[in-house]
Amino acid sequence: MAWGDGPAKEANPAAVPTNLGLLRLAVEEAIDELCDRLPLHEPKVLYLHSESIAPGNWLVELALIQSLRRKDCRVLLPDSSASTSHAICSDGQFLRYRVADLDLVYPASRRKHLFGPRMVKRQVHLHLIFLLSKKDGEVLWAGEAQRTSGDWIPAKELAAVQRESVPFISPRLKTDGWGRFAEPALLTAAVGGLIYLFYNSQ
């Protein structure tokens, strides 16, 4: 299951989601799509297991639990007691997942026009892999979700969208090497042109 790349839209300044909120939305949408495709069988008991050690595992696990419970599934985690797990999962299914990529970056920045505010592009990268099996190891289904999405926000909003302290989504803004010199040069040229026109019109 593949999600196509979508064009980055300019965010409404009155409702700019935080970086964590933007990433969480992408994860929740991907998980809901995936759970709609899962071939679940009665008694709808699922044992979740992560196949990777990734900083964003907790986001994926939370979204999975919420989505599966909305489908009336009973969800068991690895820290469930052995006796309970054995009793309930004897007829249940195992859902293993791997976070191959889960990241948010600032790949670009620009101005709408010479004197306009600087805009920053936020981009979410998401790649999740899933495997559904029986207790005896028989594979029932395998799938993945990939997505790249994002938006443009005013640079002045960066402090606000980064207010949650989440290390793996605290990207650095990339600056164009030539842009640091080109913008002041263009500004100087524009001001010089205005001064020239002013004195020429006298």
C-alpha cells in the first residue's frame, strides 16, 4: 500500500499545527488506512510487537491501539503477563510492525517576493511495514504505508511549532549558501534603484 507524494500547501497562520501534531496526523491517517485493510478474524484479539527500535515507535503504537480499539479489537502489548497473553492469544493474531522511516525536516525556505516574509517548508517522511500472522507463525497478510507530505509556514512560527521537546523532530533549517548573499545584494540594488529614480525625478 503506497501513499503518493502530495504537494506542500501553505498553512493557515491561524491554525498552524506543531511539528509533533503534523507528524502525528500523518501517522494516524496511515494507520487508519492500514487497519481498514487488515484481514481480522474473530475474536479480534491482536498482540502488538515492534520489530524496530526507533524514536517514533510510541507514536505508531499509540495510533495502532486507538485505531484497532475503534474496530472493537482487544489489543495486547509485550508487557502483558505471560499467563494472560497465552490464554487470550491462543486464538488471536500477531501484528508486527517496523518503523523504517518517520521524520520531519525543513528542506527549503524562500520568500514570496523580495520584501515578503520568509516561508519555511516542513516535510514529513513516513514508511511503516506490517506483518500479520497466526500464533504458529503462518503469515496472513503483509503491507506497508509510505507517505511524504508537508506545508509552508512563516519562519516566525518556528519557535511555536517546535514548542514540544521531541528530539527526533527538532530539525535544523537549511539555508541556501548563495541566498545569504543574494538577498542583501538584491535589497541593496532595489533601494539604490529607488534612490536613483527619486533624484532623477527632481
